[in-house]
Amino acid sequence: MSIPTSTAGGSPQPSIRPGNGEPVPIIASYPPWQGLQLHSLAVAVEFRCGPCGLRHESAMVATSPGTLVCPSCYARLSLAAAPVPAQRSAVRW
Ligand SMILES: [Zn+2]
């Protein structure tokens, strides 16, 4: 384990703490979507998904305020959300 010596940004390394486990470093975080944010973790973690209540072991986990969400539920919830048009044409042709 190594501790980054340069913390010029002032922000600590992002991590996620699944259930009763130790904090796991987050490698990458994807843009939030419908209150959900998908994270890629350094190692697979075991956690209980809030929406479906099942236990999962995955290196991909989404977070929602106060709970963890498995990739399956993340996809389901993302698809269930009404798609927002990427571009709204402000110009009328
Ligand atoms: Zn789930």
C-alpha cells in the first residue's frame, strides 16, 4: 500500500466503504445520472445492493445517497429513468 505524497489538490483519494469493510480506493467515477453515480474500484468488494437487497461482489458499484447499488440495478434504474434528449434544438428550422 502506498500513500500519495502529492496532495496539491487538497482532496483526499476518493474511496468507498462497502458495509462493514475497509475503504476501497476508487479508480474512476462516472458522471452522476439520475442520482446514481457509477464507480470503478481497485478491487472487487462484497456489498448489499439497496434496491434489490441482494449481496454482490463486484469491482463496479454505483452509489445513491445513503446506499450502494449493484451494476444490474444501476442499469435498470438508468434505463427506467426517462431519457433526456442530449440536445434540445433552440433554433427552429
Ligand atoms: Zn441490485
